[in-house]
Amino acid sequence: MRRREYLYLVAPSVLVMFGLLVIPLVRTIQWSFERVRYGSPGTFVGLDNYRDALTDPRFGSAVAFTVVVTIAVVSVLVVGGYVLAVLVNGLGKMRPIVLGLLLVSYVVPGLIGGTMFSWLFNDNFGGIVNQVIRLVGLPEVLWFTDTWANRGLVAAAVVWSMIPFAMLVILAGLQGVPKEMLEAARMDGAGSLRTHWSVIAPSIRGVLGFVTLISIMDVLRLFDQLIPLSPQAVQIGNESLVLYIYNRAFLDGGQQLGLGSAMNVLLILLIVVMLLPFIRDTAREGRS
């Protein structure tokens, strides 16, 4: 392909990425050093927005909640996605049907999926889970007002919505494992667990790293599912970082855009810090 033809093909994508990614990022960084109001130019305030964000107890609580949920959910996604992928990989003609059913929760929009999931725990909509709890004689659980019960509810909803993605990617990796390696493991007397731990999992390490990387990015940006699942998120301390940024930047008449921009920059730094080990491992895996 000639250089000019290559540039013609790449230029539209580069322009779109520049317009949708670079310009908003530059503007966000610029606003993070200003006091910004709608309809008027920003006023430079230096690091005041960052100081206000880092000294706000709600910000620290939101970071802690987001990090804890991310670590818990991503761990379940990788392990559960691997187990599901192994089970689905062993299916025969039923595989397409099972895959279709499992992917339903992933294609449903987050807000709608969160609302549907909350109905399982809400007595106003049947509350099947609560009915089962009463049936077996367990004490009532306040899913929407108790801090830790609500955290479990949010984490379960996120896992339910994202595990099909993890399963599908890992399934593709499992299908690429050479059969010769599996036959050699069986001939050496390796059992099923040993084969998965010592042969299959190391051979799809790059796939597992990719799933972990994408899952971390998605869970760190947890927002829309909290609207139906945690209506009292601020009061019970289950406010995610993105929800906190939204509340501070937009619910106050749009007068905290500079503070919200500073928090967005801090969120980007948090994402980079949490992703850096996996990006390094993925790059090393790609080179090898």
C-alpha cells in the first residue's frame, strides 16, 4: 500500500479520535485549574480544585468504595468467567443457545439491567430473594439502606452484567489452546485441575490479562447501575467516584465544573495506576 493511500485511510479515524478524545481531555485538564460556570469564561485558581477534592471526606469515601468494589468484582469476573468458559466449551450442539442466554445480561443497558436486578430484592416488585430468605427463616436484609448489604447487591449486579463478556473472551482463548499440549498433560498423568492450573491458564495468560484490564476500566467507571441499586448511596457511603463527580459537578446547577474536571483528572490517574501492571504484562505477553 502506498504511503498516500495509507494516510487517506487512516486520516478519518485520527480526526475522529482527536475530536472525541484529545480535545475533551485537554479541555478537562484546563478546567481543572479554573473556576468554571456555564456561559462564562473560567477563572484561573491554580490547584484549589485539587485541594478541595483531596480534602473532601466524600471524595476519599468514594475512592475507597470504588477500589474495593473493583477488586472484588474483577476477581469474581476472572475466576467465574474462566469456570463458565470451561463449562460452555464442553457443550456440544447446545453451545449457541447457552451463549445466547448468557449474553442477555451483557447487552441490556446498565440502567435498565440495574433496575431489573433491583426488583429481585425489592418487595414492591415481588422481591423473590426476600421471599426465599423469609421462607428459610433467615433475618430480613435491608438491601437498599444497609451499607454492606447494599455493597453486596451492587457487586452482584455488576458481576451479573459483565461476566458474559469475560466468559466470551476467555472461551475464545480456550479454543486456541493447542490440543497437543492437553494430550501431553494427560499422558503425563495430570488431572483436570492440574491441567487447568499448569497448562491451560498459563497458555491464555494474555487473554486473562486482557479481561482483567477491560474489567477494571469498566468497574472503575461504575455509575448508571447505582441509580436504581443504591438510591441512598451518599447517605450510606456507597457513592462511586463517577457518581460523586456527577453529583458535585452537575447537580449544583453546573457551578462546579472546575472541581468536577479536577476529580476527572484524578480518576484518570487512578485508572492508570490500577491498569499499569496489567498493561505491562499484556505488552510483555504480546512481544513474546
